[in-house]
Amino acid sequence: MDKYKIILFDLDGTLSDPKEGITKSVQYALQKMDIVEPDIDKLECFIGPPLQASFAEYYDFDEGNTQKAIDFYRDRFREKGMFENELYSNIPLLLKSLKELHFTLVVATSKPTVFSEQILKHFNIDQYFELVVGSNLDGTRTSKTEIIQYILQKYNEHGLDDFIMIGDRKHDIIGANNTGIDSIGVTYGYGSFEELSHSNPTYIVKSVDQLKDTLMGSRVK
């Protein structure tokens, strides 16, 4: 594991559990679109993938209605949803330990960069990350492949073997595979073991502690 130098972390479902904020903001957006969904558990599918893809896939919205729904979603998310969120246990300790071992840490998320930066600051973990790369508010750079590729270009003095992507959904693993870097699927988030394994990650772990052990490898004495 000593070969990895730059670690890319997904945000939602990997660093933090955003279920309440995301699902309630989706619920609010749907209500504004005259769709009533009383069970927020049914909206967990929105955690991870780009909103553009999820509104189109799960509610068959065309491009215009998708953008309206995203605007409604962001109205609530900006006000309160982004803070209806909690870090997974031991994440700050993991990040601190990795930073002390001189890994470069980067956030790679489909969530807009501006929201991601506010969430990291809210939890006081922004100090551990050298770079935060998310989507743009205008709907561009939403796919994980585009996001990872952007990061690789930022660190173009490094070879692909120096990078590893960590995430809880297939989109994270597919993005890593598409760009030629290794990946770790975490099953403590919102992607099942089946979803992750079918995407062919380099590793699969079940907990933050196991993630730490995998990343540190022989460095842990």
C-alpha cells in the first residue's frame, strides 16, 4: 500500500452520512413538483449519484423539470439540508492519521464544490484536504469520471499508480476504473456489497477501521 500517495474520498456515504438532509431536500423538491413521497427511506437512492441522473431515472423528469427540481432541492439544501448530516465514526481520526503519514487527501464528489467545502468546514475536517473537487452549479462536471480526470490533471506529475479512489457507490468505482486508478468500495455507506462488487473495485471494506487498515497497510506497526 506504500505506493499510494494521493487518496480521493467521496463525500456522501463515505465521509459523512447525509441521509436526513438529502432525502428531506428531495422530498421538498418533489412536493414542489406536486409529487408526495412521505417515506424518506425510499429516497435513499438519491444519495451518491448526480441529482440530474436521479430525478430523470426515478421520476422520469425531462431536462426542464429536472432543473426545476434541482433548484427546489437546493433552496432547502442550502438553508438547512447540508447541515442535517453527521460524520461516520472515526473519520476525523482516520484523516488525521493519513495526513500525519504525508498522504495527499482530496475530496472527489458529485455534490457541488461550493456545498462540499461548507460541509467540510462545518465538521472541521477541511484542514485535512489539499483539494476539493465537486460538480459545478451549472450542471457541468457531475460524473465521477470527469471529476477524477480533473484531479488527475491537477496532479499530472504523478503516475496513475499513485492514486486511489474511495467511495460507497458504483459510480465511484466506475469512475476510478474509467480513469485507470485503483479503488476501495466501502459498504458502510449506501451502496450494497453486490453493487460495489459488480463494479470491480480493487478492495472492498466494511468499516472505517478496516478502511484505515487497508490504506495504511505495512505503515501500521
